[in-house]
Amino acid sequence: MRLHATSLIAALAVAASLSIVSCAGGSGTTVVVTHPAVPKPTYVDKGDEGPSVGDERLWSFPGTGPGDTVVTIDWIMTTTGEDTPEKGVESRISSAVFSFGGSDTLLLQGVGLYPGDGATLKPSATVARAIVGGTGKYEGATGWVESTHNADDTWTHTFHID
């Protein structure tokens, strides 16, 4: 009887741990959006003259989503720190809306580290940001998005929706 109870407890412990791993991995949805090189941004020099805290970069450009859906990407990036964490690096907050036509949107927000002399991440760099909402079929979306500047200058944004 004691051996049977020990086996049962061990089996329950394994089942519980698998359940926790399953929950941690989530049963959410993944949405991938790709696009070619970003166009030159509209640059607004808001802080001190030249690159400085407060400067903004704005874009609106097309991408491609699931099933070759045309996705309009509207992006605002604001410089929040210079030479941080090292010389020549800027911290920038991004806020973006990915519109999948109609009323389906995903919104992201977060901070990334960028080369001070560039408008975007270096090629082969990746940054993670939060999904802060959505509309239509993505209403109330949460999770995170991984944005990768591919070596060929294209981009991939992988939304991990909880």
C-alpha cells in the first residue's frame, strides 16, 4: 500500500508540473507580420538641436500578415536617453499600431536600444515589447512581440498573444 501511494503521489506531481509548463507556455495565438526595409522616417527634432532626448521618428508603411493580409503599420519612436547604456547608444520608446484591415489591430509598446546614428535597430538585432491591446478579433490582446531586423534588411514581428 505504501509503494502504491508513493507511486500515486509521484504521478500526480509529474502531472501537476506538466500542467504548469503547459500553462506557462500558453495556448495563445502567434501572429507574424513581415515587411521590407522601413522607409526614411519623418524626423522631428524636439529636444536640443541635433540628436537628443525628445526627438521623434514617425512612420506609416505596409507589411504582410497571415494569409498575405496587407497590414498597415503606424509607428512612433521617441528618444528617451542618450549614450545609455554605453556611448553611441540611445534608448527609445516605441508605440505602434498594426492594422489588419477593417477593425482588427494589434498595439505594441516598449523600449529598445538603438545605434545613436541610425533610425532603426542594427541588422540581425531583436527587441521584445509588450502587446498593450487590440481591437476587432484582437480585442483586449496581451502578450509580447518580438521584432527582428533581419540581415537582409527585412523585418519580422512575431506577436505572442496570450
